[in-house]
Amino acid sequence: MTAMSMAQALNAALRDALRADERVLVFGEDVGPLGGVFRVTDGLTKEFGEERCFDTPLAESGIVGLAVGMAMGGFRPVVEMQFDAFAYPAFEQIASHVAKTRNRTRGRVTLPMVIRVPFAGGIGGVEHHCDSSEAYYAHTPGLKVVTPATVEDAYWLLRDAIADPDPVIFMEPKRLYWSKEAFSPSGRRRAPGFGQAVVRREGRDATLVAYGPGVPVALQAAEAAAADGVSLEVVDLRTIVPFDDETVTSSVRKTGRCVVIQEAQGFAGVGAEIAARVQERCFHSLAAPVLRVTGFDIPYPPPKLEHAHLPDADRVLDAVDRLQFDDRPDVVHLSREAS
Amino acid sequence: MTAMSMAQALNAALRDALRADERVLVFGEDVGPLGGVFRVTDGLTKEFGEERCFDTPLAESGIVGLAVGMAMGGFRPVVEMQFDAFAYPAFEQIASHVAKTRNRTRGRVTLPMVIRVPFAGGIGGVEHHCDSSEAYYAHTPGLKVVTPATVEDAYWLLRDAIADPDPVIFMEPKRLYWSKEAFSPSGRRRAPGFGQAVVRREGRDATLVAYGPGVPVALQAAEAAAADGVSLEVVDLRTIVPFDDETVTSSVRKTGRCVVIQEAQGFAGVGAEIAARVQERCFHSLAAPVLRVTGFDIPYPPPKLEHAHLPDADRVLDAVDRLQFDDRPDVVHLSREAS
Amino acid sequence: MSHHQVAGLLPAPDPVRFVAEDGTAVDPPAGYRAPADEQLAEAYRLMVLGRRFDRQATALTKQGRLAVYPSSLGQEACQVAGVLALGADDWLFPTYRDCVALVARGLDPVEVLTLLRGDWHCGYDPAAARVAPQCTPLATQTVHAVGMAEALRRKGEDAVVMAFVGDGGTSEGDFHEALNFAGVLRSPVVFFVQNNKYAISVPLARQTAAPALAYKGVGYGVRSEQVDGNDLVAVLSVLTEAVRHAREGGGPFLVEAHTYRMDAHTNADDATRYRDDEEVERWAAADPLARLETYLRERGLLDAAGVTAAREAAEEFAARVRDGLNADPETDPYELFDHVYADPTPQLREQRELLAAELTAPEE
Amino acid sequence: MSHHQVAGLLPAPDPVRFVAEDGTAVDPPAGYRAPADEQLAEAYRLMVLGRRFDRQATALTKQGRLAVYPSSLGQEACQVAGVLALGADDWLFPTYRDCVALVARGLDPVEVLTLLRGDWHCGYDPAAARVAPQCTPLATQTVHAVGMAEALRRKGEDAVVMAFVGDGGTSEGDFHEALNFAGVLRSPVVFFVQNNKYAISVPLARQTAAPALAYKGVGYGVRSEQVDGNDLVAVLSVLTEAVRHAREGGGPFLVEAHTYRMDAHTNADDATRYRDDEEVERWAAADPLARLETYLRERGLLDAAGVTAAREAAEEFAARVRDGLNADPETDPYELFDHVYADPTPQLREQRELLAAELTAPEE
Ligand SMILES: Cc1ncc(C[n+]2csc(CCOP(=O)(O)OP(=O)(O)O)c2C)c(N)n1
Ligand SMILES: Cc1ncc(C[n+]2csc(CCOP(=O)(O)OP(=O)(O)O)c2C)c(N)n1
Ligand SMILES: [Mg+2]
Ligand SMILES: [Mg+2]
């Protein structure tokens, strides 16, 4: 098994989906001969022809609307929004049609389609290229919202998304595109399905809940904490909608403490939802408030300053430090240099 | 002082703002001779002429973009989105320009403008006419998000919004348009300014936090609970962004219990943010988890079924009932007929 | 591109017309064929039916049986011609205003009014009827129509898609994106603009400065035409040509019909605020149904008995609508959770239980 | 609207041209005046400067001094003409690609590159320069331009607004809404499309099926023209006429310039994936700078000394750019919170404190 990047795994997932099901189509801006600005669609036009992977005019509402019509007509379109903020022109199509069509036709018209959105920052991108927009979609009933944090999940969750009977917003953490892992698409599937979170690392003292780009940060923090004798459990949500309450709450009930990690600006983000749910469901197990570690409530900052904005392991460890372990002399406080 | 409806108060606010400041302009779909589908702009074209209150072509992105350009040019546009879901075509203009322009020009280009959005349901509207979209805006840094629950606030918050140096999304709860109150715009101002929540009703046993259309529901619930000897405090947020942590947390610290009310679908809504903040800040004062009473995670339902969806006083009282008063024998449990 | 090619995309300088306002035939323009007599007779029948249906629906709003109704009065020639130009395998993408078209397409009238009576779904089965759900967010359906046309083309179906849109709707970005996508992809789609002169209260002059909306096509390489929308013969002729063009691989076609919305925007609207009676009366003189009737009678294709028969059928139809709508639709609150996703999420299952607890709580 | 009026809105069937590819003068088309000699000399100077600036910026990406740079190589005639057609009180709404235009407008080149070097703001003061921040979300600036034009008109200013947009950008809904608003409001705005044949990798044929993008104007009642974008004389002449038209109350004007993007989309792009060298070489033969140089020399408006002087000034300018960008910009992380709102919210103040605690924590 050779190492594969997340971008390559996504490419393989598209390729395999196109092979497996002739109803699958890929289109968007620059996804044809160029292979997408992140090369996720590399080689698809060549292998499957222009009918099945093609460039469209430059209009995101048109792209999503075209996908709606094609899905109504029996296809399974997978469209690419070039960057997070460039999906906003399609917001009406997404919120008013993609999300609502099944419901407003009582299940008679379904829209099995995937909207791929490279999202979040950490790549030194200029303005409008690093928004974290998952909350907009997660707040919109009728959409499923998914984000992989590992190469394996990138492959399998995208296959799942394409096979799913419902529209899926597939959020790809840009900064993980180049992260590699030993993975073979043809190997036995180990990844669980849609709607299931996984415990990426077991721990006793507190639970870190993360998704997408936050997961490696959580793992890094847990690693650093371990060196100090603090045992952190890391839960990777994988799908934001549907939400896996089961996995999250059983972890928090076990550890009694919880920090939620989200790169997006904090206010009314997905992290707020997680914190609200966890305290609703685990109140009597909690030894401390559920804390959130998020980006600031500011437009995504420029390359020179993004390090100040992005939640990193240090910020996570600071939060862990505020989890009121005073009654737990066995847990040492974490110092900043720990990471 | 005669009774005035919320729609009339908003109309008076626009009129007075147009009189007070010649930079103020009003435009949108059907806001001219028709006076808006809710008559909020009634008579303005007649009084101020077509240059200052005018109908535009039917294109929401264009309307908001036009306002951006006019604000850059020194005006203070107040634009109307006809219904909540019809603001979605303008989402890119709102998220990528309205919200970000001050920041990305380091304060050199400011956009003092107001986007009025009639929102939420309870008026028997057909699909796309009753969305609760406040969370999309509240999650977008750079926007202020305001929603009045009283006639007086409708007038003064809109005046504040127009005078504000920042762009404001002004969410008007449709179902309160016709609610009346004794109020005179020329009377002495009692309403506090932007960013301040108010305690609408004092109470001891639990705090209900609400905004916009949720406020009358909270007051109704509090009234019913009082008959049963349960004393509920009602906090009206008034502005969602900026958020008044001070007023909310001091209330919850006093009562030790909190229910958040929000008409929008619950997942990742503003209510999640409130619940998350309250438990972060008041954890050791809380005798029970912060509970949320919200709409379901479904597209807004049709007229025949909206009653089943909308949070009402009963649903609020059910939540209050779950606030674990078992250790407080002085608090009677509320029965459903209480309201 | 040669001048000739550009000219081939532009509409006729004046709206195509076959029948004058007084019902007399005018010289048919080159390039368009008169529809067959039987088709005109069928069109007449459907226009009578459609108008009666429309009047019935409007009446039902007054009795509170419909939440709201956007009337088609005055636009029957457009809507009936749109439907008659299509074959059974073709798809129609209508707006909220196009109830008469749906009835002409043969859909159950009570189903057509499902949403407007306060239920949440579109009533009919879109795939069975090849009619998309009526669309409220303006112009969004025009892009869906292109998608469907591309789907049909890819499946090797010989079918065409027709998207209805209003004059106001042409101002939305989606209308432009739809025309552009269709132009580039050469999709078999006909965009049919019912220019009824108003978008709620906003008159055409505030909507566009174009010589006519049909002049938008050339900017997308889309062949375009304008037609007198109150002349059934002309609308049917032009749309038939547009459908043929699209079906035979010629690519998309944009047709603008000049018509008039005789009623207010919906029953909830007050049109006196923004237009005067005189204007409405002027257009009443151009009534599409009266015009077709005169034309058919003068050409001997319709007699008094035919008129009576059409009216009686329409009365019967209206009675069915009335009866159907007087019965309260059954709405099941639990169904709110059933169609959000293929399977309800765990969250929705919990919420369903919450609702069940509320609904079954003893009313003490 | 008469046929005559329609014809008055349509562009010339072939792009307006004053100078052939080999630099010789061709018959000037009716209705357009040749720019004054001094203006052409000034244009030449600015094109030399702009090109040198552009080469310098591209070089700086290789050294990591710029995060990314979208080159204007080959589009200098368009960008310089756009600026020269405007007066000091007129406004310019540029895209990310239009750095050469900004430099031609006289902005400090280091300020122009502020955003591209990794800072978050646009560097220059938009109000002082009457240049909007360079816009990344495609076509959104075209609507802002209309708003600004309306603001100027309402303030009684005699100023015109010019919005730059790319061929790809014309596909966005906002472009359509901007043209439509401007048409209806008769706003003093010029839409200037630099059709450089590609939107990143997507060629024009996949972007539009229009005979030319300039044919989009008629659908909005907007006067339109197409011009050879590599012929400075022609672009300047047509834009000058467009600006005059707008300034004198004639309403908006759409100009499409046919040009070519010689470099890849940005330094990060790999153009070999989607176009062949041959095509690029063909366009190299149509180079706008060489063409103007030949034309001016042949007309005796430029001599060897003039060429040398322009080049030397450009070298000096490039050195300034290099030096300016070799100094690291100062970025203050606390400023992240300063410009989100006029006054930071209580939430932002808290977050600022959190960051301060992080940044001042002892590195134990
Ligand atoms: C995106 C969007 N914006 C606004 C509305 C509200 N609205 C409903 S109908 C209408 C007027 C539409 O006019 P037109 O397209 O001419 O169609 P007509 O009603 O005249 O048939 C408006 C503004 C809407 N439905 N969708
Ligand atoms: C709304 C939006 N969608 C996508 C992008 C990503 N993007 C940046 S430039 C570009 C191509 C633009 O092409 P064109 O308008 O022809 O301008 P050019 O770059 O050729 O000057 C794309 C797709 C964007 N900036 N904005
Ligand atoms: Mg209309
Ligand atoms: Mg281009």
C-alpha cells in the first residue's frame, strides 16, 4: 500500500464512482482539462470524455441549478465550487432548491447530488479563498454536510456521498489536500459509513471534539498533552449532519470534560451546536463547562496573519487547562511549550 | 399616545430617517408606489420623490450590490428584501462585500447600510416566505444583526441601524408587523441602544432568552407559569450581533436555569450560540443544562402545519419543566394546560 | 460570426402576429406556419377551461379555501400555447403563475392547487406528468430546465424542455446563467417569457431598458423571437417552431410573448396602487379568448354549439375544482419529518418524538 | 422601439481597429475619433511602464515576495486605455487582474501589491484615488460600479464610473444584473470587458455562444461596441467615446476588447495543460506594445530616444517596486480586530485579549 494524498484519494473516489455508475457526472469551473485548481478532477475528462466531466461557464448558481435539473433527470452530478466563498452565488439554489426539493415534493423528486467545497484556510490564500462555510449548510435542513480529516475518509466519504440518496455538501479541508497516508482504494473498507463519528484517539481526562481541519490539531494537542500525563480523547465527527450524538456523548460522559474545536469564526458556528448539545445531554457528567476553541469572529485573515487566527494545539491546550482540573490533582496542568 | 403597529413604526422610522439625513435612500422591489408588500415603505416615494425611494429591477444581488456602491459613494441605503428566502440570491454580496469591505480596506471604505429582511413565519405563508435566516448573518463577521420584538424597538432600532456606521441586517418578524402598542415616535426615547439586551419581565426561577418573534412567546409562557407560581425572567436580546453577554449572564446567574427560544430550525442556530455561551460563562451557577426550544430541523412547513413546528408557550413550558427542579420543592411543575 | 448569423438570432422587430385584435387574420410572417385547425379548436377548448378554472380559483380565495392565488387572467393564450407546443415526453418548468398551463397539460386541478391551499408539496407527480414543481424563487427554474434538457439529451431522449418565466424574472441572475449555459451546451430548451408588463407593482419600464426582452437572446447566441401573447395562433406557431428548432438540435430558443396581467398580482395584492383602470381596459379589448373565438368563428372552425360545449365542459370542471377544494386536505404533522431526507436523521427522530409527546399530552 | 434604435445599440460587426497588427494605420471607422498625439505618447510611456511592472511582479512571485500574481502581459493596451479615458474625478472599479491599470492611474506600485503580498487590505486609499479595491469575487464589482455611478449622479457630480470585468466574469449573474440596473437607471457607467479568451483554463467557446460579448448590451438597452484590444489607439478611442456618452447623460456603455492573456492565469497556474504554444505565439505577433511603438515611430511621434527614455523610467520604477517589496510589510495581529466594525464588539475585545494572552505567554 503506497502513500496517497487526500487530493489523490478524492480523485480516485471520483474516478471509481464514474466507473461504477454511469449516472455520475462531474462538472464545474476548470474541472476538465485543467483537472481543477487542486487537481482533484485530474484526468477525468481524458478517461471519461467531455460528456461526463466537463467545464461549465463561470457561474456558480448556474452550476448548482444545472445539477438540480440533471439530478431531476436521473443523473448524479458531482459539482465543484472552486473555493468556499465562491459557492455563495449559489446560495439560493442550495438553500431553496437543493435542500428543499425532496420535502416539497413529498419525496417524489429527489436530488442525489454532491457539491464539493474546498474550505477553510491554512494555505496562505488571499481573501475569499479561505472561508469556513460549513455552518451555513449545517443550519439548512435537507442538506447533509460531510468533511473528511483523513485520506481514507476522503475516499470513502466521497463514495458514500455520491451514492447517497440525498444532496451532500462535501467540505474538503484545503490544507489537508496534500497530507499523505498509506491507503489503497481497492483495499478492504475500514471506514464507517455516513453519520458515524469515530474516536481517533482514546483518552480519559477530557474529550476533544473536532472535524475536518480541526482533527489533526486535536490529535497534535492530545499528543502533546500525553507527554504531560494528560490523556485526551479525540472524536472526529466526519459528518456534521447527520450528527452522531451517541459517540460524542458517550465519550464526554466517560471523560467528564469537553473542548470543541472549529476553525471557523466561532459565533453561531457548528461548535456552538456541539457545545449546546453536549451540555444538554451530558450535564451531570460534566466537571467543567464545554469550551470552544475556534477562529475569531473576523473575516478570514491574510496569509501574513492567519497563524494568529487559526486554532492550533496551543490554543486547544490552553482551553484544556481551563477545564477546572483543580479537583483532579492527578492531572498536571499543561504548559504552553508542551506542544 | 395612540396605538401603532410594528409596520407603522418601521414606516415612521424610515420617514424620519429620510427627513433627518438626506444621504438616506430606500430602494428594493415594490417599495415605491406600492409601499412594499407589507406596506413598510408606504407613502415614502410620494413624500420624498423617486430619487430617494424607488423600485429597482427584480434582482436581489443587484439591489444589495447597488447599495454597496452607493454607500461607497457616501449614501446610506436602506434596502428591502421582499421575504427572507429572497435574500439568498444576494448572499455573495452580503457575505463577501457587505460584511468584509471595512476590514479589507482597513477602515477606509465603510458601508453604512441597512438590509431589511422580513423573516420567520406564523402568517400562513407559502414555501420560501417564512424562513428564519438570522443565523446565516449572525455567523458572518462584519454584519450586525438586529431584530425588534416591540413596536418601540422597531422604531428605535431601525433608526439606530440607519445611523450606524456598520452594515446592519435588520430582521423584521413578519408575524409582529400588525401587533400594536401605544407608541409615539416623537416621544422621549426609552429604548436602549444597539448591543443592549433588556429584561422584559423579571423572575426568579429560570431565565428565558429570546429575540424577535420568540419574545412574545416567552412572555406568554412566563405569564402562564406565573399563574402556577413559577417565576420566569424574560430577556429580549434585541441585537444578536453584538451580543449582550452581560445582561444574559447576570440573569442566568441569578436564576440558575435557562431556556433559549428560537423559531428557526435548531441545528447550529443562534440558540446554539446562546446555550453554548451561557454554559461557558455560568456553568457553576447552573442547576440544570441550558435547554433550547426551537423549530424543528425541517424546511419551514406549510400553513396547515406551521402550528406543529413553531415553538409556542407550551413547548417552552415543557422545557422549563425539564429544568430539574426536583431539588426545588417550592417550584411546582407546570402542566401543559398552564398556557 | 457573420452579420447574417447575428441577424438570425435577433427577434422580428415587431411581435409576430397572425390575428389582429379584432379577430381578423393578418398576413402571417415568413418562417412561421399556422397551426392545424384541430389544434386551434383544442386550444380554444383549453382556454375556455383555463379561464373558468382561473375564475374559480380566484373565487375560492375569497372563501378562504386557498391561501393565495396568482391569476392567469389574460395570459391564457400563452399558457395554453406553451402546453400545446409540447409533446407528452417533453418537460415543462412552470412558475407559480402557470396554473392554467398545468390544467391544460391535463393535471388534476385539485392537485395543481395543493400548495396554494396550504399544503407543502406540489400535489402532482412531476416525473409522471413531466412537469416540474411550480417554482416560486424567481428564474431559478430556468437553470433547472437546462439541466433537465441536458439529462434528456444524455439519455438519448428526443425530448425538449420548456421553461416559463415572467418579465420580472428575467432580471434575476439565474435567467442570464440559464440562457448562457443553454447557449454554450446547445441544450434543447425553450425559454418562454410571459411579459405581462408587471412584476407585482413594478412596470416593465423599470424592469428593463431593452427594446424588447427577446433582444437578450443574441448575447448568448440563442435564437429569439417576440410574439403577440394575446394571439393564440401566433404564440402557438412561434412556440411550435421553437420546440422544433430545439428538438432538431438547433439549440435553445427564447420567446417573449407580450401579454398583460388583467388581475392583481395575487388576490392579496391591490393593483389600484400602481396602475389605472384605463390601462386595464385597453388591454381588456385585446382579450386573447375573445380574439380566438372571433377568429375561429369567422373561419368557420367554431359555431355557437361549439362555444356552448366548451363552456359547459368548463363549468363541470369548475364544479370539480370547487368540490375538491371544499374537502379539507388531510395533513399529517408527523409527515413533516418524513421527506427532509430519504431516512430521518437521529435528530429528526428525536424531534418527531418531541412533537408526539406534545400532540398526545393529555389536555388536562 | 424602431429598428434604427436597435441598430444604435448593437456593436460594429467587426472589432473597431485603428492600427493593424503590423503597426500600419487602417481606415478609422465612422463615429470614433483618433486620440490626440500627446495622449498616444503618454499611453506608450504607461504601457512600457506597465509591462515592466508586470514582469517585475511576476519575478517577485518566484522569490516568494508575492503570494500570487495575475499577470497583465498582453493586456496593457486595454488597461492603459481604460485609465486614460477617465478623468481624475471619475471612478475605476478594477479586478484582481488590473494591476497595470492601477499603476497607470498613478497609484503607488507597492500599495497596489499589498494584498497580493499577503496583507489583507488594498493598500491604497480608494476614495483618494477614486479606485475601488481590486475585486476578487467575479463580476460583483460591476454592480458596485452602478451604485457608485448613481451616487455620483445624485450628488450632481459630472463623473463617470468604469468597471473592468473579464470574459469569464460576464457569465456571472451579477454582470447581467449590473447591465440591467444601469440600463434602467441610465447610470453613467462604462462596462469594460477584457476578453482575454480564457477564464483560468476555460476557453471563450465554453464561456459563451454569443457572436461577441458586446452583443449582450442590446438586451439591456445598453449601447455596445467591440474593439481590437491589442490596438491601443482603437481601445482609447472607443472608451473615450463611451465615457463621453455616459458623461453626457446617454446612459451606460458596454465595450468588449478582444485581447489575450499571454501568461498563465497566475504564477500558480500551468497553462500548458489547456492551450498550446502555437496559439500563444500567434498572439505574440499581435503584441499591443510593439504595435503601438511601430505606429508611433512611423507617424514620427516617437524616436529611439523616446523609447530609451520610456524604458529607463520603467527600469527605475521596477527597482522601486523591487525595493519596496523586499522590505517585509509590518502586520500587527491585533489589527485583526480593529476594522471588523467601527468599534470592536465586546466579543471581539474578549478575543483580542485571548490572542494577547497567547502572544505574550512566556515561552517556557
Ligand atoms: C428571488 C425572488 N425574489 C422575489 C420574489 C417575490 N416575488 C414573487 S412574484 C414577484 C414578481 C414576479 O414578476 P414576474 O416575473 O413578471 O412574474 P408575474 O408574477 O408577473 O407572472 C416577486 C417580486 C420571489 N418569488 N423570488
Ligand atoms: C464568484 C467567483 N467564482 C470563481 C472565482 C475563481 N476565479 C478567479 S479568477 C477566475 C477566472 C476569471 O476569468 P475572467 O473573468 O475571464 O478574468 P481573467 O482572469 O481572465 O482576467 C476564476 C474562476 C472567483 N474569483 N469568483
Ligand atoms: Mg410579470
Ligand atoms: Mg479571461
